[in-house]
Amino acid sequence: MDKELELLAQKIAEKITKTVRKTAVSDFTKLGANVGVGASGTPTSYIDKLAEDAAISLIEKSKTPVNLLSEEAGFIDYGGSYTFVLDPVDGTRNAYRGIPFYAVSIAIGKAKLSDIEYGIVKNIPTGDVYTAAKHKGAFLNNKRISVADCPSKNMISSLQLGKNSDPVTQALSLKHNVRALGACSLEMCLVATSALDFYIVGKEYIRIIDLAASTLIVREAGGVVKTIEDEELEMDFSLEKRTSLVAACTEELVHRLLSQTQNI
């Protein structure tokens, strides 16, 4: 893969961060305004369109062609051999409600999750940058990160709760210290640093754009990413498919968590 694509992804993450921060200061009330329906079939907020337009403008100016799969625009074929899998703002509701936990997420691959070669997740409010390159490790602000060899005795998790919860996450919410933070890519990155021991979405709800970059980051940090059926997570580059998700520090922890809920 051309190194220029990694640099372009970094430039896009920085431009989106600056654009969103500027608008959050100057015109915060516009961020949550509904401005249409995206390619995924979900409502498009002003902040999502603003961030995606910033990304598209850089991609179209790039001398190295790269295709785009994004939440609002869908798939755009620019004649590249690689595709950017982009979530312009992961945690949109957090952003327009003023909760400082949302990110831009970009992965670079060809056709499916397992062939992704680079991922970057940038926490827009804090500026923290998580990156990973295939077979080269995972990093937070250019410092190598890794999951713990075993979970803490007093585990902390993040679970998908509320209207998108399921019996598995509801049961686990009664067994551990739980956070529900609202931005999949960042929650997975917290697993990669062992700030969280695990993160679970039990319902088939998450799309490739939400998890593409952070799956590589977790795996390169030594963690595991599976489905709620305890199968290795794999997805094509498509907005149509949704999946359950279990990200954890160890394989043994995944087995233990899912065994606790087998009879539900």
C-alpha cells in the first residue's frame, strides 16, 4: 500500500477535527440538524455532512486515487485499488448534545475487514489519535499500546444498552461495572489500551464503518474481536450488513463472558 494513503487518512482526520471543532464553537446548535437521509438509510445530521464533505474534498484533490465507503455518501469509485472506510463522526448524538466523546474513524483496505492494512481513530474533542498498521502494532499518540495479559479483578466494560440492547448485554450489565459511552470506535480503542476490559454489542447493529479501523487497532494491540456467537468477526465493505460485536483483551475472557449467558 502506498504510504501516501496513510498520510491522506491522517490529513482527513485532522481536517475533520478542525472543521467540527470550529463549527462546535461558532454554531453549535446546527450540529444536530437533520439535513437529509444518507446512503445507509439513516438520517443525516449537519455535523455528519460537514465532516464527510471535508473528507471528500481532500480525497478528490489527492494524486493517489482511493475509493470511499462512507455513511452518508455510500460507495464512491475514484478508480483506486484501495478504499477508505470512513465514519466521519462516530458518536453523532454525543457531538450535538455536547458530550465530549466522539471520533472520526478511517480504515484502508480493499474489500473486507481482514484485508485492512491501516486504521486511524481520532477523538475529536481531546485530539487523541489511535493508529494501527497490519503486523506493525497499535499506537496511541505514537506510543505503542497493548491489551492486558488478563482482565482486571474488578472489570470495567462498555455495553450497548437502551433500545438497541439485547438479553446478553442486559444480563452482563448486572455482573460487572458498566459504561455505555456511545461511540463504538472509541470504545474499542479503550479495549486496546485496557482502559476497558471488554466491549459488547449483542444485537446485530454495528456496521463496517463503525468498527473497521478499531478492529485492526484492537487486534494489533493483542486483543480479540468476535461476534456474539464467538466467531471471528469478518465483514465485506458494505453498508447493508450489520453485526454483533465482542472486543476483549483475551480469547479466554470472551469464552467466559459468553458462557455466562448461554442459557438466556
